[in-house]
Amino acid sequence: MPIHLDACTFAYGRRTPPVLDQLTYTVPEGLTVLLGPNGAGKSTLLKLAAGAVRPTAGHVSLGRLPSHSREYRQRVAWMPQAVTAMTGLTAREQVAYTGWLKGMNRSDAWEAARTALTRVELSARENTRTKHLSGGQLRRLGVASALVHDATVLLLDEPTAGLDPEQRRVFRDLVLGLATANVRVLMSTHDVGDLDEEARHVTVLTDGHIMFTGTTADFLTHATDDASPARRAEAAYTTVAARRRGMDRRGTASTGRKA
């Protein structure tokens, strides 16, 4: 069951312009990479999808479940940009605590925490205080916390930020392994290098408007003919992002749907 944003508008203040304006979007199956520059509205879109904030106008739902319902939050997991180590807690304790916050009883959360840590290849660190984990391990801990309550949609906000190239590769492999027919993953990034051709879909967000959403193969067709294989994603992104600048010059309003 997908998350659907229907004509959503959101602003952080009454006198500030909306970050998202009449945006309509459905999270696709498998892994989707959400591309866009800093300030494009990616984090806001994820917060709306997670039910962390409510739209000024429009609706967010998972099937018939509204985003403000407890059942919705139990099925949707959100990993924000910053994964914080909880003082004094081990990795397993922190993941179990997240499960408890999601409505699990204490014993179920404790057992599920071990399973979640195994899924992200962090079981060897389950008794390590979280303050002693590396940056890459903290990112994996964040994913384990998101997985502990068996969510069907996983929202990751800039999860590879601050990681070195090897840590980024390990994390991308982890996310690809998690994305299945039963688990949808939406991962935001401003780095085109995070796009793996094994990702099923790409969505490009610019200035709060969706400029493209479709399969990775379709996205890469926007690359220029002279782009090398290693530069295809970057070239495609440059082409798609340029549409917004052209629309601004023409004064054309975006519908928030596929361009």
C-alpha cells in the first residue's frame, strides 16, 4: 500500500511562502531516490509523508489511513537527517526504545530490536553504547530503529550525508536489500552519486515542484548523447532540473505532477 500526497501545500509560517504548493505524489514500489538541491523541499516532503507535520492544505494517506492516525505511524518509518546517540543506551536498547514508542510492548520491542540490528549487519554491536558507534554505524542504527516495528514504508532523509565513499557504498547496498515488493523505500539526497541504477524509480524535486517521477531507465534517457556512462545520472539530472529554470522564465506554474 503506497503513501499518497494529494494536493498538499505546506509553509513553515503564515507569512512565509509555501515550501510545497499543491503537490501530488505517490511513493512508488521498491527503492525510489528523491533527488533535488538543498532547499528543494525534500525534507518537508518526507516529514509530510512520515506524519511528522500536517499539510496546510491537502491530504496524506496510506490506503484509507490518514497520516495523523496511530495506525499510519505504525506502518511508516522515518529516519531524519541526524541520527542521535541516546546517552547511556546500547544499540539494542535504543532500537528497542524506538519500538516501544511505536506502540510495541517491552518484550516484543526487545526481541525485534535484535532482529532489526541483524538486518542492518549491526548485531555484533548490539551491546555497544551508541555514543561509541561510528558515523556509518549510527546511520545503520537509524535504519534498524526504523525497521523495528515492521514498517511497510521506509523514509530516509539524506542518509549518506557525511559518510566516506566506502560507507556510502555499504549503506546503498543495505538499502537496496531492504527495498522489496512489501517494503517501499524513499531515500532523499542532493548527491546524484547516490543514484544506483538498481533503484527502481527516481523523483526530482526542484523549488517544491516535482519535475520528474518515473523509472530509473526513463530518467537516464534525459542524459545528453555525449554523456559517459559514469556521468549519465548527473547529465540527466542537469537536464531535468533546467526545466524549472525555463518554466520560471516563461512564468508557467507547475502542477506538482509528473513533468
